[in-house]
Amino acid sequence: MPIPNGGLITETNRQYYAGDQQFTVPATAVNQSFTSTFDTDLIVGTGSYWDPGSLGYNVNNVKVFTSVNAQVWTELTPVSTDFSVTLNAAANGNQPVVGIVANANVVGGNIYALINATSGLVYGTIVTSVNNGGVDTLTLNQNLAAIGIVAGTLLSVRRIITWQMLTPNIITISESLNINTYVKIQLTESAREDNFGSYEYTRLKDVIDNFLIAYVGAGKLIPSVKRTDVIFHARRGLQEFSYDTLKSIKSSELTIPPSLSLTIPQDYVNYVRLSYVDNLGVLHIIYPTNNLNQSPYYTFAQDDLGNPIQDSSESNAEVTSQTNATWNSNNPRQISGGYVNNLNNANAVFDQSVYSGALGQRYGMDPQTSQTNGWFKIDERKGTFSFTSNLANKLILLQYISDGNAYDLDARIPKLAEDALYSHIAHAILATSANTQEYIVQRYKKERSAKLRNAKIRLSNIKLDQIIQVMRGKSKWLKF
Amino acid sequence: MAINVNTVYQTVLLILNKEQRGYMTPLEFNKIGTQTQLEIFETYFESLNQQIRIPQTNVDYADRVLNLDEKISIFKTSGIPTYTAPSFSLPSESGLAQSTETIPTVAGTVAYTFSSITANELSSGTVQVFFDGVLQPTTAYSITGTIITLTVSPVAGTPPAPNTPASVFVVVTLDDFYRLGTVTYQSGALDAQELERVTRSELYHLLSSKLTKPTTHYPIYLYENKRLLVYPTTITNGITVDYIRKPADPLWNFTLGTSNQYVYSPNTSINFELHDAEQTELILKILLYAGVVVKSPEIIQVAAQQVAQENQNQKS
């Protein structure tokens, strides 16, 4: 069904897949408005955001195109509106008046700018245009440069504002559009990608509205509640669900620098897994140091008695961590037991002769250190991940969880867990309301727990055929 | 849908005059009628609060909450508040409650006294003055008390207005804001959002909490001194206020007949705005006050019993 027909889908196929919305111009007129019905709210930058030459343009998540046949589209930018005019006579410098051969399309009111068609130099915006027979006398908003405009210079006139979004999601095109021509609002690629797969989720705003409709009101268990309470519990619920129920979708591809440290992502709450990427693109898990090493929170400079030394601001002076320096300079193979190069250290047990004699018989091996992928640790003081030296310059994938509240796009819940969130909010409100019978609170506590369990099972994405395939690898055949 | 003021007045007179108990003048009736209408109107909100806590039947016409809402719905209206930094002022008048009067002018006379529009209405409402149907600027007249004084003296001769008005038509739109209802915000093509009303003590916590900080998706407002302070403060337009307006004061207007009797003037009278279902209670309550006016304990007693009985039936 290409056209939304009352279901939950409100975008057409074109809006979803192509990320554009097309309009047929209903009448020949200036300042016509076109209302976007994308699920994605249109975003524009500040300043002259309709002009690709401005910084604000880069913030836009939308572009506007026009076409006479809906086949060939032209992006509506100031440059695309250029039309040529002919200089009537050389214009003197240090004054704002320019004469051009009469052109009915040129009007005053700071709508257009006068441009050098060859160099692109903007002489100024046209404040007034007065027709004197075959000549239009243009008065610009600023004086011409001392050189003026020499005879024979090719000029063009450019519309200053091509389109605007004065109110949310409504695009207004200032130039006159002809009836039955076409306008297209096109989302940028990143905005389109953000929208792909969004049907898997329900926005938190919808959850809050739905909850207020369905769970709150006269004759219901929650007769009235402040919307801010619902917002709070919904957001807290999303945080809790993000920690242990929802899928971890946040990941970051990074290269470990020679300093062996990477800053923790801005929306990081906890890591799921860190892996380095080998030449085949296969991930190899990097393990935490656990009890092997830990970055110190304080690294005080000490006097001979061991007391911290204070600096001029009466705070304890700090020095470079020796723990970190030692850890960074180590050879991880000496820890993992990959090989031995020093018989005098604690790895003497891995001496070649001993190792060869005990081939295949490494009793007492500690699995958590017997790996060659490398280690990472988190320096809580600096807010960084630190890696062992064998990972320098390697590409890693950091998978982590956030709390679902960092960005607007995060504030959504998978539909598979939507019901659990309703129960979470209901329980939280009932549990914190005075005069609610305890059996009701308990009932909702159980309901929340059961629905959360269901959500976890659903989101675990357990597929029977995948289990069968894995079990086939174990030579354990399952019939189905 | 309104209760005819003449029907009520005639019924009251009929009951009062039986056995020659007394008479109620139109002036007394108008004042008691206004009082009674407001009294009944105010009970709606308390009754709604009581009924909303009681399980209702969904049989047609028997749901008391719906019935009450139907009575209140007559007075539901909406308006757009005006932003004057840093807050919005409430719409003071719905435009539905108006007092009008037509004054024939006399050549050479600049001052005229209103006969039906009161000084209170003139001072609290918005006045529009028309000369022969043309709206005049405020420089064309001045109003003091119940006297309107024209800036330019009318002269004899054929109109047109404004300098030689044959008649002055005055419309007073009354300030009828009563109770604030839902406040909504809409910007561009975005969905309308309801604003939540908060108190000042809550406001500071809400603003300082990152989880509950107001946004354009979830705006909030303070309601203080008849003004709305909307948060986030970037919202300076797009606010709509739903509210309950006051009922217009009833007016049984008249002309004097040939025997100096009161002759009902339907065109200049104002009916009771209450729901038709209130006619009985309205008459009984007016009778109750009328009993006080004519000093008849019997009337008071019978009317009070009837009103009490009706209330009991409505709420039991």
C-alpha cells in the first residue's frame, strides 16, 4: 500500500525510501508554502541556510528542488536563480547607482543582489530599481568599489532568499512559481538513513501520550497524574531498559593512537565489548585487565616521609603515573605466555625447554590471561580507554550502551518492549502514590517484571533455525 | 439553546401573583435572574467533581458526567492570548457576551445617556461605537459613566456619517473570562502540544532537572495574576487557550405601553444562557429570592423544598 490509509504508517513509499516529497504547484504565485509530512522533522541552520555557501546550509537536513516536468530537478539555491542583465554604461566607483538595460524582472526591495557574472563578486543588494525609458537605474545598499563597474562587464541578478522555513515543517518559496510545475522537498542522506527502520521503534513521546490516554483518567487506577511525572518515569524506564534489556546498538570504529588511549564516547554509559579488527575484518575480543592492572585515580607527588606535596594552590601536586607507564611499556606476550624472552622473570616457567617438554600439558593455565588479543583498562580519572602496546595503530570496534536519553533520536523504545515500558511507568506511579493499596502495587510490580522478561526474550532474537545450525556444528542433531 | 427570559419572568409572576402575594419589577427580576444564573452556573463545577468520582452508566442520556458536560459546553470557548514579554495575557472576552444599544441623535446635542448598557459593562468591556453603521475611532467620542459624548455635534440634514450620524450604535463586548481550561501550543506543521500547568515551587525543580526540563514537545506554564508564563521561554506565539466564559447577564427589557405598562421587548432582551434543562430550577431559585423580596415565607419554603428535592434527585 503506497499511500498511508489510517494505519500507523504515515509516510508514503516515496517519502520513506527516496526521502522526498513532491508537490504540484497549485497556482502561479509568489511565497507559496509547502507542508512537509515526513516523520522526520525538518531542520535548518541559522543565517542564510538556503544558500550552500553559508554555514547554516550544512546543518539543514533538507534540500528544496524545483522542476518544470518532474524529471529534471534543480536545487533551489540563490545561484540557481541567476539571470543575466546588461550594463548600460560604466558605473563610477564609491557610489551605489548602476544603470542596466531595462529588465522587468529586476525589482527593488532588497530581494535581489547584483553580481559580477564572471567573478561572482557581489556588488550589493538592489534597494530600488527605477525605470527611465530603456534603462533601469539600480540603487544598491552599498557603494561600489573605487574601480566601479567597467563597461562591458557581464552582470547577473541573483535572488537573495530562495526558500525559508518560517514555521516548523513548512517550506515557503519566495519566487513566483508557475502553476503545474513541481516542487520537491528532499531529506539529506543522513536524515533518510536515520528514518530507515524506524517502524521498529515507538517514540518516547508517543509512549507518554499513549500512557496518559490509556492509563490515566476518571475511573482508572490512576485518576490523575502530572505529565512531568510520566515523563520522568518514562525516561527513567528507558534508561533502565537500556542497561540490560534493549539491544546494544551503539558502536564506534576507532584507531588506537600511539598514546594507546582513546576518549570515552560522549554518550557512553558502559561497554559491551571491545574488539580489534584483523585483516579479514573479523573481530577479536579485547579483554579488560581486571586484576592485572588498574589506572590510579590519584598520582600524588610525595615527600621523603611519603606524604603528598602541595602546590601553590594548596592542592596536592600530582606526577605522571608510574603504573600506567609500566603497563604501557610491557610486552603483553610476557603476560599471555605467548613466548619467553627472559629467564629471570616470573615467566620462567615458559622457558623454551620447559615449554617444549610440557607441550600440550600447560596445567594451571589462567584462561583470562592466556590470550594474545591484548587488554584494555578504563582510566576513570582521565575518562579514557587505555590499551596494551600490541594494539597500537590497530582498528578497533567499541560497542557500548547509552541510556536512551542522550539524543532526541535515542528517545525511542523497540516495539517489542513497549508494553514493558507502560507497565514500568504504571508501577512507578502507583508505587509512589499515596493511598494506593499495597496489593495493587504488587500486582503491577509482577506485571512489570513479567513483561520485562517477555521483552528480554523477544529482544534476544532467538531463532530456532540458527540454534539448529549451531547445534549441527556440535554434531547434535535436532529434528524440527 | 437558551431559556427564554420572558417565559421565566412570566412564570415567576404567575406563581407570585397567585393569591395576590406580590409583584416583582423587571429591574428586580433582572438582578435576581443574574444572581440565580451565576449560582446555578457555579454549581456545575462542584457537581462535575462529585460525579466524576462515581462510576457512571453508559446508557444514553443517563450519564451524569456527560449531562453536566453538555450544560458546561455552552460556555466553552477558546482564544489566543497576547504575548507581551515575558508572559501571555489571557483572552478576556469571547465576543459572545455583548450588550448593545441604539441611540437616536438629535441635532446640536452631543451627550446621550445609555438606558440599557450599564456603567460596569462600559468600564469592564470593550466598547465599539458605530455612526450609521460605520465603526468610529475612539477620538470620535468619549464615555464617562453611562454618558457618551460625541466629539462633533450632529447637525441637521441628511447623513452620511460620521459627522452627521442619524443614530449611534454601541456594542460592548463583555470581559467574560471565567475559568482557564486547556492551554495548547502549535507551531507550523507540528502536532499541537498541551501545556502542563505547574506551580512556582515545582517550576524550579523542573527547570533544573534534565529529565523533566520543559521542551517544545512538553511545554509547561505558570498561571499567575491572569497571565501565563510559558516554558521554554522560546515560545512566544502559537498558544491557544481553552476556557469557560461567564454567562451573559439576562435582561428582560421593555418599552412602556399606552397605559405605562411594561411591554416585553424581545429584540433588546437577553435570554438566560443556561441549558434548557435548568428552566425549572432557575424558576424555583428566582422564586426563592422573590419570596424574600415580597416577604413571603411560604414561597421561600416551597421553593427551597423544591430546589432541595431536585438537587437530591440529581446527585443521589
